[in-house]
Amino acid sequence: MPQALNKSEIRKKYLRLRKNLAPDFRVQADEAICMNLFSVRELEAANTVAAYFSDGTEPDLSRFVKDMMCKNKKFCFPRSREKTNSTGEYEYDLAEISDYPGDFVKGAYGIPEPRRTLNAIPENEYDELLWLIPGVAFDMKGRRLGRGKAVYDRLLGNGAGFKIGVFYECQKCASVPEEEHDRPLDMIVTEKGVYRCQ
């Protein structure tokens, strides 16, 4: 029996898969993902959505965000702060926006982030948010593999609301290794459909 891949090996494999998606496929898949998100009843009921700005390889949610903001849905996005933790990684907060993409500037790792002048969401309100979370790989038990910097693990803390992973179908993994600090997803949305985690 072949040995299971570790997190580093899985990350390398699935980052390559995602990066190598054809541009035409990516456009069609992003459109399908947005359409699938429109069908999620938890999103319709949420007051504020914590979303992400694509790094260019992650699914692009621009259409979904713009359409939902036109319907007066509130959105917030991760914003880096100083490198203050023991690993030398950036700490993050969430800032509410009112103009997409006008409220964004180039942030950590070259990914757009909300401007510094925008108000941060109080941490005691994180449990009331609905989260749209990108990642490198996922499995059907809701386990998610990120980039290895634990940005979302720190933001999510001990729970923090309903969590939807947003992926391409090719990022589905048979089993993602799990650690104590990992926060499982409640739902996964890909271009193929909406999956409630087992």
C-alpha cells in the first residue's frame, strides 16, 4: 500500500494543479462557483460575509461579491498587520468594505487587502460572520489545507461562525492530514456543486 502524503507534499501537488488550470476553464469554473454560492441559504441569511480576494489562482468571487453588495449584503476581508507573532508571520484582522474593489490596496504577499483607514470588525463578532475561505486542498470531511501560514486558523480561533470552503473540484483530496489547531469547514463549494461536510 502506498504511503500517505504529508501536508507539505499535498500542498505542493495541489498548488501545482490549481496553478496549471487553463484560463478558459478558470473563467467558466469561477462563474459556476459564484452561481453555486448564490444558492446557499446560509449566505442569504447572513448579515456579514467574511470573504477573500483571489491571489489569481484561487477562485475569483468578484461577481458574487459585487452582486451581493448591490443587495446590501455587508462584506469584510482579511487585512495584514505587523509581524508580531512568534513565527514572524503577519497577524491579521478583518475590515469591512463599502466599495469593491475600490477599497483595496496591495497588501502582504502582493494580495489586495482593505485600506488601513477602514474599520476592523471586533473579534467578538467573528462568531456571527459567515466565512468564505480559500485553500490548497480539501476532503469531504471538511478538512482544509491552506498555504501553511495558519492565517485562517488564527482568524477562526475556537470556532467563528459558518465556514464555507471555496475550491476548484480538482483540489479534492482523499484525506487531508489534520492537526489540533485546524478548523473544519461546514460546507464546500466548487464549480461542480455544494457539499455539506460529513
